[in-house]
Amino acid sequence: MKDKHGFVMAGMEDVKYREYGLELKPGDFLFLYTDGVAEATNAEEQLYGTERMVDALNSVGNVTPRELLLAVRADIDRFVGEAEQFDDITMLALQVKG
């Protein structure tokens, strides 16, 4: 499931956020990330992008959350190459145990 992102959390006071529920089953992952992941830029000033990120997530198979994060970070690093990082790259992966 892909969810369209909303306004940055805690960016301004009194911002209203859409509330919804999501049912996760044993083995499912929840992957959260900052905009610096999708906006990682290579030397040609191309963005890594969410499509490339989703492809990286879907390519790893049956792994642990740590392995998932390491695989996505390695893919970002391959894409960016020697270009300087200009934003944070923060990711969190949670897996439902059962």
C-alpha cells in the first residue's frame, strides 16, 4: 500500500491531519521515511524518487527490518554516487511479528 504523504509532522501548530486506520498482519512491514530519501540527488541533479524507492523495497524479498533498511540505503548510495548529501535520509522499518 502506498499512502500519499501529507504535511510534515510538527511543522506548524494547529495543523489538522487526516486520521485513518491500517490493519497489518504478521510478516507485514511498515516503512516510514523523510523527504530526504525521495529527494536524494545524483550528480546530474536527478531525484531518487518514490518510484525508485518502492522498487528497492519490493526487490529485497523476505528480510529483517534492518536488512530492508540497509538494502534501501545501499540503493540510494548507488544512485547518488559521489554527489553531496543535502538533506537528512531517515528511514524506519517495522515488521509485525506473529
